[in-house]
Amino acid sequence: APRPPGAVIIAGKYMKENLQGKNLAVVPVKTEIAGGEGEQLSETVGLMLHVRPLPEVPEPPQQPEIFSAWNTNVGLMAGLMAQVLKSGDVVTVGGMGAPAISSALKATIIAQGYMAESLGNSNELAVVPSMNEFQENGEQRMRMLL
């Protein structure tokens, strides 16, 4: 089964006619998870993904500006994302595998906090997932771009 950002890519392809020049985007939001009655959970948080149509964004570059991995420091990545977004509207993050994409989504939430003042109350950071095929060491590979 596709993971959530992959499901958005698939849904976006099916909805292309209905979106009328828009992309499906994901807004990651940190959410607290409460235990059921009588359960004890120690400050558990989850990642909620809000999906919505956004105005069409330019095609992502073949080479992302930022690479994400399973062990990426999400705070540093968020700072880099915020720095790139100060001079433009788009930053492209690439990653291979669920842990790398999870890191990129977490960094997006943190970057939203870093940029809260410049974004104001009416704007939020969103990602538009897509797949990117590339060659590495003579081998075809796939990565997700956000």
C-alpha cells in the first residue's frame, strides 16, 4: 500500500481534470495523541497530513536543493529550508524511503515555526509530492520530491 505522500501523488493524477490547474498538496501538522481511558502515554505526538488543492507549482528540478535521509538532523534541514524560502517561494527536498520522507515532513513543520513571523497567520508551508527518476552509478533509481 502506498504511504501517504505517495497516495497524494496517485490521487493527484486521478484528479488532474478536476483540479483545473492545481496540485494536491500536503500540510504536515504535529498533533498530540492522547491515550484511551485508563491508558498511560508519555507525551506521544503524531504527524497529521492535511491534503488540499493549491495553485499549480512549477515542475520540480531534476536535482533537489536539499537531500533528506533517515538520519538527517530535521532542525538543521528546517533551517536550510527557511533560508532558501527567504529568497523564493519554492524549495525542493528529495529523499528515498519512508524514514527520509518522514524527516522531510518533520522539517517542514519545524520550518513553519521558524518562519511564523514572515508567514503570518494566513499562510502555511505545504509540500507537493512527486516522483523523480534518476541515474546513479549507471542504475535507474526513484526518489520522492517534496
